Amino acid sequence: MRVHFAMVALALAACSIACNSNSATAPQSVPPPQPKFSKADIQKAEVDIRAKFEQKGFVVEQVTLIRDSDRHLSGFAKMAAKQSGLLRTKLVEVNKTCTATMDESTSQFIWECK
């Protein structure tokens, strides 16, 4: 009986040492940094919005986006639409609310103006 007790105690001690050495050398898993909007990303989104509305025939006066959080932008686009009448063409001011959202795992983003 004493022999069995000694063998169990020895096995527990060996397991304890092995478990402690594994936890000391095991690499700590650090989550990768999440992408966030940089100044260059913000400028690119503003340029993309401006270009899209100019392609549609608007005269874009201003596009401004600010960072709400690391992966979300909000702002506006101020532009004028050409409206033709019988006698002359005039510009009608149009304001759109714009947002941009970045993917959690990549630095790709999408924007939308309503």
C-alpha cells in the first residue's frame, strides 16, 4: 500500500512539474491589432466620394469626414446640381450625409452617402 501511495505521489509531482514548465514556456496569444482609419484612408474616402458625385454631374463644393471610432467615419458632402429651366440653368444646393465603415480584419472600407 505504501508503494502505491509513493507511486501516486511521484506521478502527481511529475505532472505538476510538467504542467508548470509548459505554462511558463507556452507562447501567450496576443490578438492581432485591428485595422483602423488612418489619415490617408480618410483622404482616400473623401476623394472617392468627390469623384463619384462629379461623375454624376454634380459640382462638389466640400466633402468632410471625421473619425467616430477606429473603424467608422461620418460626415457630409456639399454639392450643387445643375437644374435647367426654360430661360437659364441654375445650381441647386444638395447636402448628403456620408458614412464609411472599415472591415474588422482588413483595412478595406465602404462608404455611403444618403
